[in-house]
Amino acid sequence: MSDAAQALSRLLDIMARLRDPVSGCPWDREQDFASIAPYAIEEAYEVEDTIARQDWAALPDELGDLLLQVVYHARMGEEAGWFDFATVAGMIGDKMVRRHPHVFGDAALAPGQWEDGKEQERLARRESGTLAGIPTALPALLRARKLSARAARVGFDWPDARDVAEKVDEEIAELKVELESGDRERIADELGDVLFTLATLARKLDLDPEACLRQANAKFTRRFTGVEQHLSERGLTPADSTLADMEAAWQAVKRQERDSGA
């Protein structure tokens, strides 16, 4: 048995022991699919964050946490008599072979092959409609990108990114009108249209809107931390500074970044 197979077998045994109804861990025994699901999402984000920070030493640990979630769900499926880890691994293996006929068969690689394969799988599950099967629990920007991409596959799309950028301007103009009305429900609706169109613009530019926003978040965090440092050098904190003080510090941080090439 390979090292990988031995390590996986050990992990499966550990999870079985934790879930043992007599000698297992009380916390682990009482968990179910719904209670554990949020942890899977959290661990996936921690993997993504570790990669973004290029912390390669920490990545195996984070990937292990994510793998544990798969093992956990598989164990609960086995206890219920629905499926086990072998079922999970076998199904994803079959799917990868099925979706890569140019590797595991004699077919040539074709444009759109991956999405065509997914479409056939949706039909096999009797899911109808162009937008069927896109999880509602996805982060909203990611789901917006997927929705517009699926619609684009059947021709419902703008010709190029410039047209989408014009649509963004149009949606922002409509939002400004509603800002004057003060109607929060209509403002929220128009703001949603702006965000959806921005996600579509990201798709047309072959960009991930979630990644773009994470980058902007990181930039804001870096710059605001710099603002606090600037103020601290003057014996100030944001709480006892004026907006003009903070804006001046913000511009100073931006100049430093430009000068340093950050």
C-alpha cells in the first residue's frame, strides 16, 4: 500500500472512531450534514487564503482540514447507508474520465467540451432550463458570473466588454435616480443590478469578480493600516482625527505606494 493510501486509510479509521456511538467524541457524534456544511465552506476559504498568501508551508495543513470535511460527510453517508468514501472517490474519478475524453479516450479536444459534459450530466439528472444546477449558496458575485456565463452559452450576451461597461454606466445612472427617491427597496434592487452587471463585465474580461474584490479588500486593508501608522506618528488615532486628516494620510500612503511601485 502506498504512503498516500495508508494515510487516507488511517484518516478514515480516525473518523470512524470519532463517530463511534459508544466510545467516540460527543461533539463529533452529534454533528449532521447541515451542522458540518458551514465548516466545509470555511475550510475552502482558508485554503484559498493560504494560496493567495503563498504560504506553501501551511497549505498541506489547510488542505488536510478541507479533506477532513469530505471524510466527515462520507462517514455520515456510510452510517446512513447512502454512500461511503469509496462512492465519493469513485464518482469523481468517473466524472473526470468522462469529462476528459481527449485524455482517456480517442476524442479530440473540443471547445466548450467541459461545459457540454456538464450539460449532459444535468440532462441525465432531469434538470431542465439553461440556469439549472447553479448552486444558490455560491458567493453572490461568483454565482452572478456563472449565471451570465450560462446565459451567454445560448447567445444571451453582449458582443464585447465595452458594451457591458456602457451597461454598468446605465445601471449606475438608474441607481442615482433611486438614491434621490430614498426608497431603500428600490435602491437595493438597482444596486443589485449594478453588482450583477459588474460581475458580467468581469466575465467578459476573463476575470474572477471575487478575486478582483479580494484584491481590492487587501489594498484597502493595506492602505488603511498605513493611514493608522501615519496618524500614530503624529500621536493621533482615526477616532480622534478629522476626515481631512485621514484623507491627507490616505493620499500620502497612495503616493508612497506609487513611488515604491507597490
